[in-house]
Amino acid sequence: MRLTAASTAGNSTTARTASTLMGFDYGERRIGVAVGQTLTTSATPVTAVANRNGQVDWQGIEKLINEWSPTALVVGIPESVDHESKLTPLINSFCRKLEGRFNLPVHTIDESLSSVQAYETLRTQRQQGTRRKKIDKSDIDALAAAIILESWMQQLSSNGDAR
């Protein structure tokens, strides 16, 4: 079952204890991955795994889940008042497969513009000289996953559910 941040108001198992979460920014070519801590409500970009021709790198995701041992997963899903994104059915399928493969709760949150925000952050870092490395698309995807995860934790925190 996928839960949104708003629908977890009564669920204290994920948010009230200090735990590790893993966030995903699903894309047609890559899936950004980040990890975060509920105690600090902060997230760190980790990597991007391949998603070529609808073939998700499940081994790569499994390796990351085994390495970080998250208690829950958060997936960004674009929400639009006008229409459903063409990625929405693919993301919903990805969420169901994540939950089925890893037996972890999967939560979703609106990720609209997270990749734009990630790119702008990285571009600003380059302009200010705090980032020397060229901006790769995988860096954008991983940072977008961190933005998604932090947004989810902050939304829970503002609802009084996260500590």
C-alpha cells in the first residue's frame, strides 16, 4: 500500500523514531536515490541507478537497500491539477514493485519541479565555486531524490508526526 505524507498522520512507526529512509526520483533513464534520517529530517544524495527501456536496475536498488537498511521508502510522483503525467502509471508500478520486492512501506509525495530545483542548486554551487565537478544528469537525479525525501520528512514534521 502506498501512503502519502498526509495520510500517515496516525502512523508513528516511520516518523517518530530515529530511522533511515530512502528516497527515489523516478525517471525514464535513471532513478535518483537518496538516504535520510527522520531525526534530523535531512537527506543526502547517494547515486542514480539505471532505468533503461523500462528495465529498472533492481540489483542496484537491492544493493543500496541492503547497504543502508531503510525502514521505509519515499517516491516522488508528479502531481498536476491539469492532467496526469505520462510517468505516473510507470511510477505507480515502480512503487508496487518496490513494496513487493523489499517488503518495506512505500510513501509518495508530489515531486513537481524537484529536478529543476536540484539543477538550480548544483548550478549555483558551480557559480559560487563550491562545486568544481561538471553537473551530470545522475547528480541532478540523486539531488532531486534528496529534495523529495526532505520534503516528505518536513511535511510529516509540520504535521507534528516527525521528531
